[in-house]
Amino acid sequence: MSIGTSYEQQERPSLLRFYHEPQEDREETIKQGRVVYKDIEMVDVTPTGGNGNLIVPKIVEIWIETLKMNNDPFIELYMKQYNAWKKNEEIPEEGTPIRHWGNVTEAQKKNILSASIRTVEDLAAANEGALSKIGTGARSLQEKARAYLLASESSGKIVEENSALKANVEDMKKEIERLREILEKDAKPAPKKKATKTTKPSFEIE
């Protein structure tokens, strides 16, 4: 996200809630002559920043196939969340979690979370429907979220630029050192050759 991005137009991942739902296993029911149930993996999909009451339950297996067919831009995140749920781990979120955001009070956090908004990025992109569910001060909270993201982005750019400058300085130091070694080598006088002592041949007179 670049500075000046329209948050209202930015697509955000939906909120997911995975769970098991017992459904009749017709094949086993017919085979055993009694009603047999099996657990089906389900997921409630709630659009982020929209109406918190709009929950679409889906069978996980069919939902995943649909994501793949549609080349959903968030499929990688959704699969991470699904696998985390399968392992009873904390479901990862994309962005800064509201519960870890230090710029708001605990009461404000609860109001934001109750509107099906889980991250600062989702709050920044929330529409009027979602803001109305947060209640009093929602617009101010959204502006605070946007200011926080812009400040974080600016800080990140400065850190990135500083790192690039440091790398350039190190490269320049290495190049200067290389040139200095070459100059010192060229400035050294060539070693003098040792004079070879010649012996005159001796002749004996008889």
C-alpha cells in the first residue's frame, strides 16, 4: 500500500470461522438401518468491512475448490488459517490485529471487534455500514487507523532507505580500499637487481 491509497477501494480478506457440523451420512444410514451422523468441516465467511450480520456458511472442501477455480487473491492466507484451525493453533491474520493495537482503549477494541473488524487495515478500509456497527467515535477511530498505517509506512520507507544508503557506503568503502591497494602497489619502487660478480678467466703460462 502506498501513501495516498484509497482505503475504501482496497480489497481485504473475509473473516473466517471454522467449525464442525454434524450431518447425516446417508450411505451409512442406509447400510446400518439407523440414522448415522458424521462431522463436516464448515466455514462461516463474513466480508470484512461490510455488514457484520452477512455470514455465509460453506462446506470447507467445496469452498476451497471454489477459491482455486476463481484464483482468489487471498487463498494463501485462507489456507494458512484453515491449517492453523486444524492444528488447534491461533489463526493468523493479515495486518495489525486490533487486540494488539495500542492506540485505542479496551472498550474501543471490543466495539471494533464486535463489528467483525479484526485488523487496523480492515478498520481503515471499513465502509459506512461497518462503521455504524462500531457506534460513537467510529469515524475518529478510522482516521486514527489510517494515520497509524501512513506513519508505519513512512517509517518503513525511512528504514529501507537507510539500509540502502548503508549498503552503498559499504560498497564505496570497499572500492576505495581496492583502489588504495592498487595505488600503493604501483607506487612501490621496483626491487633492485643484485649485480652478478663476473670472474675473469685465469690463464697459466708454462
